[in-house]
Amino acid sequence: MSIRVLTTDFIRSCLPNHPTRKKDHTWKKPDPGTIKINVDASFCAEIRTGACGAVAKDYVGNFIAAATWVLSHVSSADSAEISAIHRGVLLASNIGCTNVTLESDSMNALEAMESPEVYMGPDVTTIIEVTILSLVFKDFLHTLQ
């Protein structure tokens, strides 16, 4: 049995490397003249805290700016993601963006942004503020990673 395992391992090591995992997501460039802001958040349910961050890149993929924030009081993972979107919009406005694509991996947070009048969670005021802040941009789009 040991010889069989060693032989199988040796044969596999001689084969060309193929990806074992299919690429499910790669960074996609925004349209020329557009800045892409990628946001993400973490949440610790035991102590109700979290953190979030945002990275801004241009349409070529060049780094422009980044920021991270500690979230001292967070009610849920969705709240942390909504805070990340809020902070991403603030980052975009602070660096003077006019055309922005904001990307998040939270479907719930993005759906709340799409229809703030329907959302009934604890972050209504944050969502309304994001809606108002995004009015300063010439073009503003939020997408799912």
C-alpha cells in the first residue's frame, strides 16, 4: 500500500500543474475615467465589533488610495458591510472622484443601497447618507464582487 501511495504521488508530481480550483472571481477594470472602490468588512459577533476597508484603483488598475476603519459598535455582518460601503463613498469623495464604481461582496448591503425605501434594518440613516453623498458624483454605480 505504501509503495502504491508513493508511486501515485510521484506520478502526480510529474504531471503538468493544472489549477485545482476554477477562477471564480478576478478584478475587472472599470470604464476609462472611472475609479473603482473595493470595500469589505469583518464582524465579530461575540463582542459586536468589526473592521472595514476600502481600496481605490483607476481604470488601469493602478493604486490610488486605501483606508481602514475599526467599527467599535456593530449589530451584524450586514451592518459592517453597509459601514464599509459608507466609508468607501467617503474615501471616493475625499480623493476627488467624479465617476465611481463601488464594489462589495455583500448582496444584502447592495440590495439595501438599491432600494433604501424598502430597507427596514438598523442602518437606515447610513444608507440614506450614502444615497445623499453619492449625488455629488457625476456617475455612481455599485456592483457585487
